[in-house]
Amino acid sequence: MKNHSGKKKDSAMNPTAVPSAGGMERLDPAGMIARRALDIDASGIRKVFDLAANLKDPINFSIGQPDFDVPEPIKERAIAAIRDGKNHYTPTQGIAELIEPIRRQVVDSTGWRDPGVLILSGTSGGIMLAMFAVLNPGDEALFLDPYFVMYRHLPRLIGAVPAPVDSYPDFRLHPERIEAAITPRTKMLIICSPNNPTGIAFTTAELRAAADIARRRNLLVLSDEIYDGFCYRKHESIASFLPEQCILLKGYSKTYAMTGWRLGYAAGPQPIIEQMTKLQQYTFVCAPSPAQYAALELIHGHTVDMTAQIDAYRRKRDKIVLGLRDHFEINEPAGAFYVFPKVPGRRTAAEFVSQALANNVLLIPGDVFSRRNTHFRLSYATSDAKIEQGITVLRKLAEDIPETK
């Protein structure tokens, strides 16, 4: 094949082209993939989900969503919205009927004066928009290790630097470790409480200490509070301590089992929320319209009380902790629906998870959420019967410690 100068084209100069049967070059799709995509592994959680599809009636401790359904009043409000034609684009920032009461809720709970509010296509979308709006290439984002998987991967898409801060063995917020990790390039501190994957919820004292660091070191705090409603004691937020330095992310997915509805919101300083709104216009466009109208039931309907569900999950938490703590090193969670036990013996988390899988139990290895490979995440968002079965299997695996080589 010749180029426009008449010289034969060297296929080595074009790695996206491969020879075809006729001697002509053709496009190689694999060669077109951007480095930023290749540098990110497929989610270990999704890999386990794929395995679950091939198992018959597994004990599924892997899935991070409630096992109850969306409450009927919310479903009925969504159905009514669909039938009323609320099926088209909304304003990028969300419908005013939802934004204004959320703004009042934020002001009442934080003391902020005039926060910007953006209705999100899930809080995961909010994490991405916040990072793209704030982080420049080379900027560092700090977060505790173990961490939600997006905290490590999304900064890299921007050319920013993810900076995990060790929180082992208790998974608490250690202010001195955060302080020590800050560099001249540190721009963002991510707080997730209650935490995924550990279930740990931070105290007021811990959050005040983190807020003090943020003020002194001029850091923006991204407070991921998707599990705020799934807290087994009064939820504490860092937001009220940092009115001009905090992006608050909340959502409906976990508390109301609306994981597939993709609905949440961001609140924070007006200039940052304006940039996030602009970026949403070119990415998600807007949050799903029927879901936004359905959320009005939570604002105005006063018909949805999740106390029974949260109490049930507190009992599930207790069942898991009591059933495993004499065989595993385990920190009792105060929220969400996860525990993060340490693998007993000298096995890696991957080895232990493989052994559990051979016994029809699905877990997530800890290195999905951490630089360490010593723990595993267990979601107790399943039936009591499955929890009891799973405890029996895991206790047996803990007792069958293989001999060291």
C-alpha cells in the first residue's frame, strides 16, 4: 500500500492497521483503544456477578444492593409520572419541584447559606462530575484504603493521581495519617461514611478532625453519603463543618432499593455545582425523568418509612458479626450492609474467595477495594436463611486452614 508521496506505507508505523487476506491493511479495533481505558481493570465486583449467573442458587454475599423491593408509594408515583408523560428530558440540573425542597433540606441539615444543587444520574455520576470539574492532571485525591473502587480509577481518567491512605486494621479515620499523606499537589479529600466496603461510620470527632485538616491545608472535601439512610445510629456528616469546601453527595439507591433508577443529588459551592451541571449536559444530559418525579413522594408524600427495613438489616449485621467473629478478625459495621473480615491463616483473599466459590458462596476479594489482599467484602443484603447457610460454610473454611509450605 502506498501513501500520497508514492512510497510504500510501513504498517509498523500504524499500529491500528493489520494486513488482510488481500494484502490491504484494515483497521485493528483493539489497536484503537485509548491507554486510559486499558489502564483500568474490569471491576472485580462485576466479574463475581458474572460468576453468579452460572451458579445454581448460590449464597450470594457479593451484591451491593438491598434484597427488598422499592416501596410501593415510590413505584406508584413513578408509574403515574410515566402515564402523565413525564418521559422526556428535564432541565440538566433537574426539575425545580425536586431541587428546591432538597436545597431547603441541605440548608436545614448543614447550615449552609446558598448551596448549589444538581440532580444526578446516581451518586456515582456525581463522583465523576465532581472530579472532572475540580481535578487537573497531576492533582492528587486522597481517600481511605479500603475504598470504593471508583475513587481509585476515576482520577486516572483525568490524569490526576489517586492517593490511598491506609486505615488498617480498624478502618477508622486517622487524622495524622491523612495529614502525613498531603503533598503540594493534594487537592481533594474523599470521605465515605458509612463506608463501602467496611461498613464503618465515622464519629463527629473524626469528621471534625478531617474538616480541620481540610481548612488548614485548603482541600476540597467530597463527602459520599449514599449510605446515610442505612446507618444503625445517628448519621454524622462532615458537611456542616465545611460550608464552602465540601461537595455533598447523597442518593436514593441504597436506602430505598432504587439502585437501577440512577438518582441522587450533589450540593455544594455554587461555582463548582455550576461546572458539574455543565459537564452533566455533555455526559448524562439529565437524571431519569420518571425517577425524579417519583422522588417527590419522598419529599411530599410522607408515606415511606424505612425503619422496619433498617432494623431488619441491623439484625442481619448482628447475625453475621456474632456468627463469624470467633473465626475471623472483624470490625463491627455501623452502617451500610457490608463487613470486611480478615482472611484467617496465610491464605490470600483471592485464595479464600476461590475456596468459598467452590462451596457455592460468592464473596468479593479485598484487593478489589484495597492495595492489600488480606480481607474480603461480605454483603449481608440477603435472606436470613442464606446468611445462616453462609456462616456455616465460612466457619468451616476458616477451620480448614491449609498447611504452610
